[in-house]
Amino acid sequence: MKAQAHPGFSSSGATVAGIGSFFRRALRNWNDRRTVTALSDLDDHLLADIGLTRSDLDWALHQHSSALPSEELTRRALERRERRNRRVI
């Protein structure tokens, strides 16, 4: 009699690839959060030069854990710049 494989088990390596992918994303997210946390060492004038505030850093670090804080900060700074440019025109 032939033994049946467990339905959740993949002998093709897809499970191992999925676990590897999870750890790569987790490591990327962790590194990104460390980088954004390091931005908090900058003074408020330097943050303003790159279009951010200290509250932006706090906001980005408290977003959903799967979101990259640096991408959220980039999006927020670009939106702020666009609003400012619309007011000037």
C-alpha cells in the first residue's frame, strides 16, 4: 500500500521557497525600519529639508508591519510637495 502525502506538504520545494521568501521580506522590513529609526537622529531642520517631520517618522513606523516605512515616508513627502506646489501656482 502506498502512503499518501499530507495535503499541506509539498515535496517540490515550494514550501521551502515560501519560507525563504517570508524571511527575506521580514529581513527587508526589519532593515527598512532600522533605517527609518536612524532618521530620528536628524534634527528637525534636516528632516524638513527632505520633506519630513518627526511625526511622519512616528506615523511610518506605526503602519502595518508588512508596509515598508521608507516607502510610506516617500509617498507622504511627495504628496506634501505636490500640495505645496499647487498652492504656489
